[in-house]
Amino acid sequence: MKTEYSIRFNIDTKDPGRIRQIVTSSGFFSREEIEIAVELAEERLEKGPSSGYEFVFLDQEEQTLGYTCYGLIPGTKSSYHLYWIAVDDKFRHGGFGKQLLQITEKQVKKSGGSGLYAETSGRDQYEPTRAFYLHNGYEAKARFEDYYDQGDDLVYFVKKI
């Protein structure tokens, strides 16, 4: 039996709570980071497109399996930042992250984007995340030592679209 999934680009009032659940489920993010993820959704709900935040949601019936949040980097003509990509821990390793990333890349290209930039931690815990970006055609372009904290580097990835 084939399970049906749907993609949506509109955000609704239930999404901040759904996002909180998704990013919390990974166990990777601090309370502060979780609040930032939720704030971006709330800002989009409040300000609409002028917030600068765009979303892609992967849903199955009433459940959101994962999402991305991205937007044009202020001051650039065609460079986009991938602020968040997260899949609920119950659904990780099912190809949903790759699907979300590919749809996001198509949306960026459709909007005139020429590159998608993503950042992640250099901690060992994030090795699967870094491998995910590399596996999906991103290049590690920069590493900033002790960026997030002592011993926690920022690793910056880019993919030309």
C-alpha cells in the first residue's frame, strides 16, 4: 500500500506548534534554537511574505513530517539561506529530508535564486547533517572555529542552483 504525502507552501496557525515538535524531536537543538525556529514561523504568520521567510511542509494527512524555512539573503540579488530543514525524528532516514531539500531548491530556482546557503554545527553529533549536505551536492565552503561556543564550529555549505 502506497502512503500519500502532500507538499504545501502556505503556513497556518498550527504550524508553529508543529515546528516546535519537529525540531524538539531531534534532540539536537537547544531551547533557544527551538524558540528561533518557532519565531520564524510566527513572523511569517504575522507579516506574510514581507517577513522574508518561505516554507515548505511535507504532510501526511494531519501530521507534518518535516519542513524547510528559507529566504532571500538581505542585500543579495539571488542568494538564498536555508534557515531550517528538519524532519520529525520518527520519520528520519525515510528520504523525506532529501525530498524537502529538492523541492526547496526548485522553489529557490523558480524565484530567480542562484545559490542556496546552509550552516550547521561542526560538533561530532552533526556529522550526519554535514554528510547529508555533501551527499546532496553541497560544498563545504567555510568553517568558523568556536563560532557557536568553544569547540563548536560553524560549517557553511553552498549549492549553486
